[in-house]
Amino acid sequence: MTVEDILANLVGFQSVVGTPNGEIVEWIHTYCKAHGAETSVHIGPEGDRANLFVTIGPRDGHGYILSGHMDVVPANEPEWNSDPFTMRREGERLYGRGTSDMKGFIACALAALPRLSSMGLKHPIHLALSYDEEAGARGVPHLIAELPKLCEQPRGAIIGEPSGMQAVRAHKGKAAARIEVIGCPGHSSRPDLGRNAIHAMAEIVTGAVAYDLALAETPGDADFEPSYSTLQIGTIAGGQAVNIIPDRCHAEIELRAVPGLSPTELLEPVKACALALRERGFDVDWQEMSTYPGLSLAKESDLAALLADLTGKEVRAAVSYGTEAGLFQAAGIDAVICGPGEIDRAHRPNEYVEIAELADCQRMIEELARRLAA
């Protein structure tokens, strides 16, 4: 099968984040087994979705991981020009949900697999395919925890997020939380007899905005845009009617931290402000939605040099979006981002990848294999 054929199959699976992914896992598992690869399915604690680990070559060698997530964001936007889960070719572009983010990379690895299997690799190439990356990298930590049982210590991991096939060595970390404030309802004419949850949430939001402005004044990293850690309130909702004291209000908040700083720890002042409302009679629930660390691969690392050589492009210092790469690095595995497509095409209608980008990616993977076979 060509990379285009494989990508069409992958796009056809509606593996939307937070939903069961058994069909796409089974298809990839069957394909890899048919081409002689060793595969294992790892069901997550949710019970209805799984990670997949594939090894091409000797299991006991020190090779490389090619990492990708099988889930995609929803595709409910009315601006789509065609069915987002039926891949469409137009000129040199392939349209469909996940073509850039990031089923294109997975398709390249699968298209290369038959050739890799015939090369006689002396060191392995592994595919680490995860679920629910789009919900804050919820699936891959379970797979990373299993790696010592699945392979020898890898030399590095290539995370195939869309980067225009230019390797990237750093990204910010992220922590996101949902805050719910519960007060006491009543008639709006007697606010003294109730507890207004929206007013209480406003205190949290005001403090969070001030904290975000303070973060902008702290030392940062000039490789990033912006160079400092950032915070935002992404959603907020509450109340029933204008003449009812609102007894509930909830908000979602995220913090993106430059490498070297813990996003969870940076979010602690906002959490403390929220929980302090309990002393005034409010119930407050703080629920961590997701968290992952930043990535910071040394400029002079062997992995950065390898990717520059494989792609023929200078390694980019940093991107602002997050990936699973920081989790691999936190587990002691050097990681770098490099994949077909562009991030500004992702999470929007008419997502696409260019055929030439897929060809470049497949060549990169095959060249990596040639070096592992030498």
C-alpha cells in the first residue's frame, strides 16, 4: 500500500479524542503483523481505548522510537468543503481530519514498514502510537511506563507532530484545570441572603489575570514566542437568570510554562486563591484536566545532529505548542519533534498535508533505518 492509501484508511477512522479507538488500533495492529513486525496492544485505564507498540528489527537493540497519536480533534465545523473523515485529494494536497495532526506521520511510518522489515536492522525502530493526546497527552504516560518491558533503552524518540519536516528541540509545558464554585441561590433582591458564585469566580479570574501579567515580567526563554510562561481563562459559565443569585460557576484555566519550570507548580497560586473561598462558605472543586512537561533538547545533542542530517534542515529552537515529547524526555529518553504538515493547518476546517511532505517524511524514516542496518 502507498502512503496515500494508508493515510486514506487512517483518516476514515473517526478516532476522535475521548472516544473508543479499537477500530484504528486493530487495523494498524493487523497491518504491522502482516509485515512481520512485533506488536502489542496496551489497553488504558478507561477500558475502551488503547496504545499500540510496534517493533521492527531486533527487540534487544538500542534503536529509535517514532511516536504519534492516533486520536484527532472533532471536525464539526460547517466550513469543511467535504466529509472530514473521507480523505480528498486536490492537486498536491490531501484533505481530511488528521492529515497533518498527525495521521500523516503515522502513515509514513506504516508505508515504510515493509521496506524496514527487509533491511536486516541491527538496531530496532519502534512505533509508539498513543490515544487521547488531544486531551492533554492522557494515553502515552501509560505506554511510557511499559517501555522497560517492551524494549531496550532507546537512543531517542522522534515525535512526528506537524513541523514542516523541520526538527524542533523545545516546547512549553502545560497544566490545565477546571474550577467550580458553588454558592447559595436566592432572590436577587436579597443578595445578603445568598452567596454569588459568579462574583466569587470573578475574584479568581481577576487574580489570575494579574498573575498572568506578572508572569510576563519574569525571566523567560528568548527561543519562544512569547518568551515567558503564560496563563489564560479559556471558558467560564454560570447562573440561571438575571434575577437569581447564581449558585454555580465554573471556569477552565491553562498555564503554559517555559522548559525548566513546572506548569503545575506555577498554577498553584491560582489554586490557592480558589480554595481560599471555602473559608467564606463556598464549595470549591479544583479538577486537574491535563498536565505535561516542556521539552528542552540540547542544541549540541546527538539527536538534534541526527535530525539535521536526516532532513537536511537546520533544527528549529522552539515552538509554542505542546507535544508528548516532554514526557519521553522526563522518562530519560531524548526527544525531538519532526513530522509532515504544519501546525497552523491543524484543528481547523479543511486540514491538509502536502504529498511532497509525506514523501520527505518517508525518506527520512527509511534513511534512519539504513543507518541502523549498517
